[in-house]
Amino acid sequence: MGKSQNDAIVGIATPPGPAERAVIRVSGPNLLPLMSASFPSLMENISSSRGSHRRTSRRWGKMWLLFFPAPNSFTGEDVLELHLPSSRPLLDDFLKRFQAGDFRLAEPGEFSRRAFLNGRLDLTQAEGILDLVQSRTVAQAQAATKALAGDLGNHVQVACDLLFDAMVQVEASLDFEEGDSQDLRPGEIYALLESAEKSLRDGETFQKQHLVRLSDEWTIVLAGAPNAGKTTLFQTLTKKEALVSPQPGTTRDARRGLWPSASDGLPWILVDGPGLGGAVVDERDFLARKRFEADKFDMLWWVVDRSKPDPPATLPWALPSVTVLTHAGHSNRLSADFLAHCSALGPVVWLTENQTESALALRAATQAGVDEAGQQIRGRAGAQARTSAALQAGLRAVRKATALLDIPESTDLVAEELRAGVLALGELVGDKTPEDLLDQLFGEFCVGK
């Protein structure tokens, strides 16, 4: 089946890995007849809800079905979500049933792309979704949420509207003789341009406050329960002296050391700190742990003692992760479920008594995570460069138009600058966005977004 904007598409909208529930999302114009043909019993009493234009839900065994009629759905089309137990065989079976009907699997980011094309999102909000999915810290998630709420897009839209109003007035004046009621009123144009410049400066300020960091320097935090083997691992790799003791709470302040990367880039910075999940001995331990948790890191090594069945406490970071299983000389008492949970977070490295072999395995797993995370960061940096370029183009247009207003016989040049500003900002709020830019942006999304 050829790909078309009018196709009904389906995809899993929840991340892979262990979870209680999963979501299958379906979107397309005139979706109900297709769903009723493929899942007649599931769609009973749903088709009558179209007139209300409200969300409809129905329980079907252990599954919930939610229907969002167009045009008030996420994509602007009819959208249906199946909330069901997170069983991979069950999800695969449903996807096969959809594909047997008139549905095709969604491409990465296609749901968000349709939302953009149907006017439900502007480009800054679409990039906010990508930021939120790829957030590695609370601060990044908060910034992405603000972008998704339209904070940056609102500044751009206001400026674009003001420039468009100014352009309409300027071009209208070109069609009339001098003395006509449509003569150019510079005072009104100045006011519009001044307001547009303020909105663009506010947009620049917002963007600068939420820039992602792009650097070859990676900081890796060693985290886990007390006595999991973090300090021993840190000492082995960095060759820095450190106090190792079976007494919990020995490590209080964070230590930093360099470990050469596998690539030709800068060394990785390893950070060893207090164990998480153990008893707080005194106020100094508490304060040290809080400072450690508030620090900023790029990657997490989740260090686990394979001889202890209890997992460490919930960690305060959402980062690319490698699970490192230590204490090679002890028996493994970690359950299959716990190991499956570790695997869902990222690579799992079993340290052996051979230090060279263990270091090579850990280096390979870490390099893979660095490469993947770095690719995401470079993608975000590219998106931010596009946004910055559009804001700068808008500001240049405002300043040139303002200067030209003082020059006689330059009305047509003023109109041209305003038109350039509107087109540049229109790329961010959804007007005349190049198709290749959309392919690049939405291609970085996961399938169900």
C-alpha cells in the first residue's frame, strides 16, 4: 500500500520495556468505519459518539478504548487509543490485525507530523515533544514542557502577526496615489515593529535559557546502593586513591577522575559519590547526598552488587544508563525479573575477576551509550540552530524595515523586508516549512509520537 497523508496509521505510543500498561495509537480521517470493519465487537457503541466531538471511552475486558473525534484530537484527525496490558506478544498480535485491515504502521514522528500539518502544533511545540522524550534531567523536561505549552511559539506567533499586519499596511499604501486614505502611516508601523522586536527578543531569551549542551566531554555518575562497589570501580579505572571500606557511609563528598574514552575525544569524567538508599548517618551525610543528587551528569552507571537481591533506591536522574554488576567472586542472587528491568534501561555489564576484560566490556557499552546520546544532542542542537536563525532573520527584517521607514521612496523596500521576516518566522509557526526540514525533525521521533 502506497504511503499517503490520508492513510489510517497505527503505532505503539509507549516505550519498550517492562510496564503495567501499553498504548496503541491509531489516527486517520474517517477512522470509525475502518475500525468497525476490523474490530466490530470492540467498536460497539463508539460510532454514535461522533456528534458530541468529545472523547469516548469503553472498557473491553482488561483493555480500555478511547476515541477522540476530529478536529479536537492530537493529530486533528480521528484518533483512537487502545490501553492494554504491556505484553509484547499481545501488542504484536494487535498490530498484525491492524495491518491485515486498511491500516499501515506509522513512521517515526508521523503522529506529531500530522498534528503539525493539521495546525494542532507549531514547529516549536513539535520540537518540544522531541525534547521531552529525550530529556535526561528534570530541568530539560521542564524546559521541554514549556516549549510544548507554546511559550516560545507564542512569542514567535505574536511577532509574525505584527509583521504581517505591518506588511499589509505597507503594501496597501503602494496601491494608492499620494493623499489617498490608504497613505502609509509611519507612526503605526513603528509601533507594530517595536512590539514585534520585543516579542522576538523575548523568544531569544527563552531559547538561550534552554539550550542543550553540546560537548565532547561526558560526565558519568557512578550510583547505587552503599557498598555496591562504586568506589573500587572508580579507583580501578581512574587510578586515583580512594578510601574503600565495608562500612556504609564511608564515601561522602563526590570524587571526580578521568578515564580515557574509546574514541579520540576528551576523557570521560567519572564521578563517585555517596551510596543511595542507605541510612543517613548524620546531617553531614544528608547534605553531601543532596549536593550529589543535585549535580548534573550526562550518563549513569547503575552499580549493583550481584550477591545482594535488593535493588538500590530509586535514582534521582533520568539518564542514558549502563548497569554494572560487581562482586564477581560472589554468587549471583539477582532475579530474572530484576535483570530484565536492568536490560530495559540499557546495556548490562557483568564485571569479572579479569580487570582488563571487564574494562573493555564496560568501555564498549559506555561508548555505545555516548554515541547514541550524542547523536540525539546533535539533533537537538540542529533544531535549536534553525530556531535561532529564524529569530535572527526576523530581528534583521524588523531593524532594516525600521531604518528604511525614514528614507523617502523606500516603501517597496520596507514591504520586502517585512515579507522576508514573515516567511522566516512562518517556518517556526507552521507556514511554508520546507519538506526536508519536516523529514529531519519528525524522523527523530519514536513511532508512536
